[in-house]
Amino acid sequence: MSSGYQAFEGVSWRPLQAADLHGVFEIEAASEAFDDGAVEVSESDLQGDWDRPDFDPERMSLGGLVDGRLVAYVQVFQGRAEGAVHPDYRGRGLGEHLARWTWEVARSEGRERVGQTISDNERSAATLFGSLGYERGHTAWILRRDISAPLPAPVLPAGYRFREYVPGADDRSVYDLIDRAFSEWRNADSEPMGFENWLSCTLRDVRADFVVLLEYEPPAVGGAAGGAAQRAPASGASVPAPGAHLVGTLVGHDYDEEDEGWIEQVAVQRDHRGKGLGGALLAESFRRFREAGRGVGGVSTDSRTGALGLYEHAGMKVVRSYTRWVKTGL
């Protein structure tokens, strides 16, 4: 798509390469520090995105370089753009060029829309998107809570128990449960990425103890399975119980350089909701994070999911907000 590259004095354009990963991280980190006063991005998260089998950097990414240094970039995957211009190079039109280039990628894939989520502190980007005819979409938040004090094990209703996650063996079941739950609120701006892409960016280098599995064993004829509601054990059984099936899961991430356990995804099967299982999954993840030496639990959610109240009820507080900007009619 080089034919769509715009000329800027001193700036050269090309698709991103594997060696550019750290440069992209530096742009994102500098942008977050400038706009938000804190850095949320992780280089390992960027690597997970780039490792998705369906991500083709030659066709889906663009980098702007000055004297060999990456100063601006954008990548587009399934109509979702991620990009930034280093604060030192803003105000030169690079951001508009990147935005317009994402339209070209979307059109080449037969899409009629493309969007990007940005921090509400990125006011210059919001102004740019507004001037280019983007519309506001959903709102997203980052929430956190202190977990440094001892935390009790959650109480589960009768018939439910936590089970240990077995890497490889449980991956497809975890994905299917999450995908079914997420499909309830997806819209045209958030198509499913598929199992292999999800595996790469969600279960990359995952700690097995940070993946919480919740299963349900139907009651036996003439009696209730599992007896009365009870406090969940510190660690679940290592194999499924006969007749039990997965009804809830939480995928957590451990960033070794940080004092935070991060909740990546949470899902409860639709017909098992309303029993406090989402809160139990959160409580169990907080307990495991703390046992691993983490003092903070964090999560991101958005207004489509309806999960904000769940996290706030679990003691988490919003620390940053984001807005999805969507360009339609491409």
C-alpha cells in the first residue's frame, strides 16, 4: 500500500518489522507518559499481538521513521487500529496520515468501518478523529484495587468448585466459554479473533495458577451435588469431576516487573449467572495474585459488557477512562 504513503520532509514510511517491536513500545510508553502520566503498555502484550497467526505486518502495519528512528506507527487487525505518534513529533500531520492509511487497509479487506480506542487524556487525537468524521463508540475503563491485606477464599454455591487449569488440554474449552459469553455483546466493531489468534495474545507465557477454572457438577438423582454451599479450597482439583463441566473462567496475567496481577478476561456461562460466580472468580484471582506476591489487582472493561458494576462491587475503582472512535462509511 505504499502508493498511499504521504510525503513528509525527513519522514520515510514502511511496514513494521520484527526488529521494530521495541521502537513501537517506546512510542506507546512515551505517549502514555505524556498524556496519562503513567505507562500501562507492556512489551510482552505487543509481542503477543504481533504473534497472532492472522496478523500480517507487511499489509497491516505502517511505521514512520526519522533518521532511522521509529517516531510513528499504526497496526490494523480485524478493523481495530492501534497507533501513536511520539509526543516529540506531534503537530506535523503524521497522525492524520496514519488514520487515513487505516481506512485504506479496511477497504482492502472489504470493511466499511475501522476504529481506535484512545485514552480520554489524548485530547489532540480526539480532536483529530472528530475532524475526520469519526464518531464516539463505547467507553472503556481501567480499574484497580489494593490486595495487599489477607483475603479469604470465596464461598461457592453447592455443586460448584474451582479446578486447576491444565495448559493445552483446557485451552479450547476456556476459549469457547469466553467466546460464547463475549458474543452476547459484540457489535460490528468487535468481531471474534478466532482461537489461534486468541491463544497467541491471551495465553502467551501464562501462569497456570492465574487461570481460574470454575466447574459445575449437576446434582445426582435424589440429592444435591456437593452438599451445602462451602468455602472454596485454596486450590481446586486437578482434573474434572465425572459429569462436571466448565461454567466460569478468569484468565489472569503476571507482569514480573510490576506489583500487579492483571485480569485479562472473565466469563460465566449464561445459565449460571446471578449466583455470585463472577464475584467468586474475582475473589479467587485476587487471592492467587496476593499469594504470588502481588499487591494490586487490575482489569480493563468497557460499556458494552455491563461488567463495570461487578468490578466495582469487588472493590475495584476506575483509574483511567478511554473512548472508542469509529470511522464508518469507508
